[in-house]
Amino acid sequence: MLSVHLSGISGLALAAWLKETLNVPFMFFSDRVDALGEAARLGALGSLLKPMEIQQVLPAIYTALVRAGEIRRLRQVELDLSRALKNSRSLSMAIGLLMQRFEISADHTLMRPCAAIAAATG
């Protein structure tokens, strides 16, 4: 939870640094609506307008924590999919090389790789 106005540094600048450098989720509070709009553009998971009451703060923090978990899971899915795509490309290249080398079809290569190569090398 960050204030837009911090002593010696802009809360908005700190939020940008946290996001870029540490990938830390953040929320803002301020007495200025326009500052909260800027916080949202920076990726704040939530914001509160001062003066605040505890009935507002706890649900906002809970919601931000849930969103942060969802974002973390989505980033992991993205990483897993990127790895799978890279592995798939490597497999496709290997299959293509086998097909070319042994002059066999994709079906033969995928269905029975060893048998297809053995048949091609006779």
C-alpha cells in the first residue's frame, strides 16, 4: 500500500520502480482522484481515496491480493506455454530432419519413429 505523496520520492515513481524491477504488486491511497487515475495506469491493483475507513480498506486489500495471485498464476501459465512452444519447435525440427534424411512421411515419423527409420534404411 503506497501513498501517492511520500517524503523525498513520488509514490508513483516508487510504484513504477517496484513494478519494473521487482514485479511487486501495489495499491495506492491519496486525497486526489487524478493521482489515483495515474496509479491505475501504472498497474495498481487497487486504490483508495482519503479519508478512508477500515470498512473500505480491508475488502480493497483482500481484492488486490486475490488479483495479485491471479496475475502470478497467469504469468506462470505464460512461462509454461512459452517453454512448451519452444520444446514443440525443437520436436518439429527434429521430425523434419528425420523426414528429410530418411525420406519418410510425417505420419510414419510420428506413428513409429524407429520403425519408419529402420524401413527407410532397409
